[in-house]
Amino acid sequence: MKSGLDYTIVRPTRLTDEPGDGRIRVGDHVGRGTVPREDVAATIAATLHEPTTIGKLFELTDGDLPIEDALRGL
């Protein structure tokens, strides 16, 4: 974070091997929960195309919003 480079830090809750559904919840503190590994991977890939994630650290768990919508809300 102190490097001066653009960064995004994603902190998922407990990972599961269940199939992802592309719906998540993100925030500073999302509490305990679980999230499919597939949705974590899709979220990380989506951060590469979403400028609102630059310079952010956020937690990630299973939720109701499509990944792109959840990231735009950061």
C-alpha cells in the first residue's frame, strides 16, 4: 500500500468449493460468512476492469449483488 503503485486488496471470508453464482457483498467489514472460490476468482478478475477498486482494501462474502454492481458501489 505504501509502494506508490495502484493496488486492490481483496479479503474473502471462509472459502468454499461450492459453485459460484456471481453474486457477492463487499465492504470494510462484512462479518463472518462464506464465499465460493469461483466468486472470489471472478471478483479479482473484475477488479482489473473497475477503476473504483484502485487503492481499496475490502472484504468479500456471498451476497445478493452481481459482482460488477457490488464493485461499483465501493
